Amino acid sequence: MRLIDYFPDASISIKDNAEDWQQAVDYSMEVLLKKGYVTSGYVDSIKKTTLEIGPYYILAPFIAMPHARPECGAVKTGLSLTLLKNAVAFGESKEPVKLLIGLSAADSDEHIGAIQALSEIFCEESQIEALLNANTERQLVDIIAQG
């Protein structure tokens, strides 16, 4: 399965900014929630765990992958991508995040292919820069489609 195939329609977006990290998580889960990939309990679980242990899903500077355990309300495996034009601070250390990759993993094995395809994109510094500096959703889709 190609990386782009994990993204439902309209799940790649650009937002100007988020008021706080909770709104950024909401943005990243919005389409997955609307399309039945996750339940509202899944989104609540991400926020609750973030408050308890911090933003465990920050992968690299400016990049986060909000997710929760499958049993918290993941219905189908899928991804979303939200680029914030202005970074938002996560956790006590106020880590700035601009790119959020929402992950819904219906079980502990099914999402491995998506993670592997994503990791190929993130191995290329130029790809990361292109994602972080994209100006249009089409640019983001094109970068993901190459993965």
C-alpha cells in the first residue's frame, strides 16, 4: 500500500495557527473523526495522556504524530496531515510543532506499513523541509504521494 493511500479524502490540510496544543490535536484528528476512523474517545485519550505524561508523540523538531492506543477508539487505520503556518507550543518544555501527522491504528500491527512509508520521507531532510515550508495543500499531497 502506498503512503498516500492511508490518507482519506480531505485529510491533508493547512491551518494558519492553533490557539493551543489541544486545538492542534483536534485539527489533526478532525477528518479521521468525521470519516469514522476514530471515535471522540480516541481524541480525548490523546489529550488525557498528553496531560499526564507530556507530548510523547513528538518525533522531531516541529513534527508530532498524535495517536492513542487502538483500544481507545481507533476504528480503521489511517493518517491525516495538518500543517500549521505558525508553530504551537506542546508540553511543559513548550516544544514548537508545525506539522501534525494524525495516526489511527486499528490494531498494533496494521499501521506498520504506514509508519515505514512515513519514515522514508522523514529520512530525507529535503522532504521534511518541503513539508514544513509548503504553501498549499496540493504541495503537501504531492510530497506524500511520492512516499
